[in-house]
Amino acid sequence: MSTPSAAPAQFYHLADLVRRRSGLRLTVDHGERIASKLQPVAARFGFRELGALLAELEDEPEELSRAVVEAMATHETSFFRDPQVFEFLRNTVLPQLMAARLVPRRLRIWCAAASTGQEAYSLAMLLDDAGLFAEGWKIDLFVSDFSRDAVMRITEGAYSAYELERGLPSPLRSRYCVPSESGRWHMVDGLRRRLRVHCFNLLDSLGWLGNLDLILCRNALFYFAPDVRLETLARLSGVLASDGWLILGTSETPVDARLYLPVAGAPRGIFSKNSALMRRAG
């Protein structure tokens, strides 16, 4: 398949479409990476050249537009990515939330932009290890991504040996994974059933989520256009409890201190909602 450079007008339409539908920012210097991501889409829809695909995209046919936008997402993830963050969740965030929610014995958690689900399953393992499921806590663990393929992977809960080796300790593999004849490993049913999986775009209304105690939205906003990033962070604040926690990627920051405060003593990327009392580690 030949991959001629897109005409400027075609590129800017592509970038505008992706930004409107996903918040992702594309720049001209991403040209080669964009072309490599578009090639499978072109093959799937029967285009011999990317130029033909981009010409068809000008009318924004729904299935093609959705496939192109989903292809632009970066799905780099792994189990227990940034272990210090998960240790802080285990030792500080969960104990504080459990102490604050003893009467309803309920936690509402959202793992947003979850890619293929390794982070969500890591969190489910952490909750199980903390005894929350066994002790009768009601845990609403919402997991979402805007990619249909990613959501299917999360729902299936099946991973290659290589994917498991990226962060999942052997004792947890023995406890939570079952090998299959295909060579992949499946998360045990008891863990998969804990996840409430949705195909969801961060640009859409968050009203269905209600009041959340903990939001993980890691390494997604980094790829957003700056104005979309700020708008999304404000909307996340709107569904986060006054004493809730926001976990971003270790290289991400909300920027606007009117919404969130970094937690003293915590790893980078962990924030409290800006309210009268600032959470402190320890």
C-alpha cells in the first residue's frame, strides 16, 4: 500500500475530526506515526492508498470516522504501572476512603481511558487483596474506554504471557489468571465480574457516573489539546466527591490549582479535590 503525504487540507480535516470526537491532538510532525496507524484502517475499508481514505473521510461517514479516530489512540499500558502509585493506593488512599465510608460501606471508583484493561484489573486485585469484596463492601468499579476494540479486550479479560510479564507478579498470576489452550491467560470470572465496563468517550456527559470517591485517568490527558484537557479536568471535578482522589499519570498535572491540589508526600500524579481540607500522606 502506498502512503503518500496527505494534502494540507486533508491533514487539517483529519486533525479537526479527531480533536472534535476524542480530544486528541494531532500535529504535522506526527505524520509517519499517523500514517502507520491509518494503514490497518485503510486495509479494513478497502482503500489502496491513504489519500483515498482521507478523501472519503471528508464527508465523515460514521463507521470510517469512528475507526480512524479510535486508531489514533495510544494504548500503552501494563499491570501495576508505576508500582509506587499502587502502593500509595494500597497504604493510604484505600484506608482513608474506607474510614470515611464505614457507614454506607460503599466505594464508587472510575478507571477512565482504561485502554485494554490491565490497570483496571490491577485495581480490582488491589481491592480484593484489601478484603473489600470478602467483607461485603459494595464496590462500583466503572471501567471505560472510547475504543470498541479496547472495551472488548477488557470484557474478555484475556492477555498474552508477555502482557502478564509486564508488571503482574507471579503470585497474583497464580491467584487471578487461568491459562487457556490458545496460549493466553484469562482473568478469573470472580475478578472479571467486578468490573462494570462501558464504551465511553471522555468528551461525553459524565452525569451517569454520579458521585465518585476515586478517579484514575492516567496518561490519557497528556495527548489532549490543552483547552480540551482543562475542560475535561473541570468536568471530572464535577463528579468527584469533595474528599475524593484523582490519579493522573506521573508526568501529568491538572495545572489549575483551583480544582485540585497535589497530595503532600504522595507519588507524582496523585491529587485531592481542592476543598477546605487538604489530604496529607502518612
